[in-house]
Amino acid sequence: MEEKSLIRPFISLLISTAIAIRALKRKSLNLSGAFLGFLVMFMHFYVSYRFGALLLVFFFTSSKLTKYGEEKKRIIDADFKEGGQRDWIQVLANSGIATALYACCNGDTWSSELGMLSDAQPRLITTFKPVRKGTNGGVTTTGLVAAAAAGLCGSLIDSVLGATVQFSGFCTIRNKVVGKPGPTVRRISGMSILDNNGVNLVSVCLTTLLTAIACLYLF
């Protein structure tokens, strides 16, 4: 019994260390993101191999899609980072309760990363008016189809929040959509209440609440 009890933490430590080092080398995470990612991964695998596997699916698919079409994203996104590098705040916002809301986080990431590459004109989810690519709350058919495979509800909540409480503006100097107001920035949508990490965290919490309510009524 004692030998078996030592196997799970050892395997959890081994997998989490390998994933963190790989993510750091490939610039999927910075140092702080890799450290927190290691802790989150270790806890998930220690509790259940299934929970750890779900987290791995989210991490690998999202990392691949983040790097897909990097040249095009570099032109559109003012906050573009080589390799889609995430820090500890982004790791915490997206994976704090990842096992309960895998569909929400995964759907939002798939939708954002694939939707940005679509040639279709994005539309603001609250008004359906055409907006520039990269605008918070902007959706495309490609993005919504990608999200439908992994949590359309969570993705829509994230988009509504992005269109209302997260600022989007167009910088006439950088010629890009940015997330902060400024003298050279023309407002597109939203208010400066939450940043991207805040929107992710709130959407995760709201999806948790709605999922719990739905389960109570349906089951």
C-alpha cells in the first residue's frame, strides 16, 4: 500500500516537470508561467490521472493553435508574443478550476486562435456590427465553429464580457487593435473595467455557476 501511494506523486512530479521544461523551451510559457503551470499540473495529476489528462489536452491543443499562423497574428495583435508565451497570471486565470470548466477555457482559446486567422469580417457579439480583427468581443463563423467543439457557452460568455467590460481601440500610430486607451487610440468597444486575464477568470466563474444551475434543474 505504501509503495503504491508513492507511485502517483512520483509520476505526477515527473510529468509536470517534463511539461514545464518543454513549455519553457518552446516559449509557450515564461518562467513564472512554467512554475505555476508545474504546480497546477502536479496537483491535477496527483488528484486524478483523468484530470491531468484533460489539462494536458487543453494545454497542447491551445499551444499548437496559438502558434498556428503566427505571422498573420503578429500583424493583427498588438500584444503578440513569440510562441504565444503566457505568464503565471494567465495560467492561473485559465487553469485555476480547469477540470470543472475544461470546455469553457478550451472553447474560448480554440475560438480566439482560429477565429483570428479567418478572412471573414468579425462582428461584435453584442451589436453584430463589423469590427476590426482582434477586437475584444468580435466573433467569426470560423471561431464559433471551433468553439462549438469545446464549450460554445463559455466562449460566448467570454466574448460578451470582452465586448462590454474590456476596452478595445484602434491605435492610429501602431495601426493595430489595442487593449488600453490613449491619445492616439480610437475606441471601438467596451470599457476599461477588466483586462484579458480578468475576463478569462470571470467567464470561467460564470460558466461554473451556470453549469451548476443547469445540472440542478436537469438532473
